[in-house]
Amino acid sequence: MLGAKSIFGLLKANLYTIIVPILLAAFVWMAVGVLDNECRRSSESDSVKIVKRVHIAIGIIATVIAGFNIIALHPVGGAMIRNFRNN
């Protein structure tokens, strides 16, 4: 069940490159939703706008990193990434 070729084996082997960025992205996107729903009165506040924009930026970066690492696990995706890095 936890063989090197199974999905669970791959997730266990790549815990810090896949799971952590996905959890970080989920937390950051959830925080953006909380800011949207809970801070209506202070939505004109510059500090809330800045925090919201930073959360969105970090969410995008974490999502891209997680997606890039998931694509790298597939043989075709790994070959595409190696070709991209060599060019």
C-alpha cells in the first residue's frame, strides 16, 4: 500500500514539496475568504487591503509551487521540467 510507486508512497516521500505547499495555499486562501466576510466595516481600511493582497499573492505562489511539484512527479511532467530547465 505504501510502495514507492503508489500515490501514498509518493505523497509520503514528497511531504515537504507537495503537502506543505498545498496546506499553506489552503490556509492562505481561507484567510482571504475570512477577510472578505468578516471585515466588511473595515474593508476601506488600508491595512486590511494590504493584508488581503499579500494573502492573495502568497496563495498564488504556494499554489503554483504545489502544482509544479505535482507535475514533476509524473514521468512526462518531469521530462518537460528537465527540458525547460536545460533551455
